[in-house]
Amino acid sequence: MGGLNTMMRRFAAELLGTGLLVFFGVGVATLDFGFKFDGASIAAGVVATALAFGLVLLALAYVLGPISGCHVNPAVTLGAWLSRRISLAEAAGYWIAQFAGGILGALLLWAMFSTSPDYSRSATGLGTNGWGAVSDIHIGAGGAFLAEVVLTALFVFVVLGVTGKLGNTATAGMVIGLSLSVVHLIGIPITGTSVNPARSLGPALIVGGTALSQVWLFIVAPLAGGAIAAAAHWLIFPPTPGSVDTEQAELAEEAADRRSA
């Protein structure tokens, strides 16, 4: 029973964290690029949105990190699973919680904005991702896919590194938050920056249209980036007997064995 309660707390933390990340990060993106609070300055909107995503994740990392690791991103969870830090059953629970949290966060944001007479779901949007006509630089699908893979790989690689055997828990949240801001600084003009399937799916389901038809890329590409990051991490920081990564993998396997017994 104790193990079940612990897992439920972790799933609840992932749901809450992903919902808050979407609410604040996508909320600032919508205010800047939808309501045009950036004053027609794309650079100002990019910086404000990048800081919003990074700072909210920084805060969440310190609050929820001790509970669930604060993945709040299916690509990060995929990287953790491939690195054998969590079991497949745990990863599946995280994914369900993250996508549910992303949808709930987007719904809450839409419910708030829809009370404004200046809001239009089709014109203002909800900070969705895209390529082609909806990209600031009108990038093609191939370029958008490549950008999301590379940006996610960098981000997940950093997360795995600072939470691994050589990481410093005191500064990990700061490094992770700043890394998310960095990838947004380059990614927003390209695709709006996803690097997180749960962040993309929630707003796309509400806005529909082009955003929903293109959302597959922002699910597949970040997951591919997460897998590449896990492979790179194993190559550069191979686990050794007695290491944190090895111990975490053994504990995950033991927990899975107990549940199946």
C-alpha cells in the first residue's frame, strides 16, 4: 500500500507540474504573440516567453523534484526510462499524468482567456506550435522536425546529466530551468518551441485546425530527441557498478518484480 501511495503522489506531482508549466508558459506566449503584448517586437516576446517557461520549470524542479523528479515532459520521462532510472510501468504512469496535466492546463488557460472580449480561439490562439505559414520564419516540416529533435536532445541530455551521478542537486533546478529558456530563445521563431509533447498537445486540441493537424510532429520529434539524449548520456557517462544510475536501475527492476509477483 505504501508503494502504491508513493506512485500516486508521483503521478499527481507530474500532472500538477505539467499543468502549471502549460498554464504559465503557454499563457505568456499567448499574451505576447496572441494578444500582441510584445508591442510588435518579436524579440521581446521571445525573451519573455523563454523566461516564463524556464523560470516556472526552475521553481517546479525544486518543489516537485523530490517527489517525482519533476519530469513534466514525456521526452524527459522517455530519456529516464531508456537510461533505466525508472521502470516501464512508472514511465507509462508518468506519460498519462503529463498528457492529462497538459490538457487540463490548456483548458484552464482557455477558460480564463475566453472571458476576454479581445480573445478569439482562431485569431488569438493558445501558444500552439507549427511550421510553414504559422512559423515566424516559415520553416518547412523537415526543418521543424530537425529543430525539435536537436533542441529536445540538448534539453534532455542536460536533465539526465545534472540529475545523474555527477550532478549537484543544489543547482540542478537552476541548470534545468535555464536550459529550457535557452532552447526557447532559438526555438520560438522556428516552431514556437515544443520540446515537450504534453505542452503541445493540450493547446492544439483546443485550437484545432492547423495546430491540431501538425501536432504529430511535436509529439514524435521531441520523443526522438529524448531517445537520442539517453543514448548520448549512456555513451559519455556509462553507468558503473555502484553508481547512482546503476542503483536507480536496480531499484526500479526490484520494484517491478515485486509488483508482478
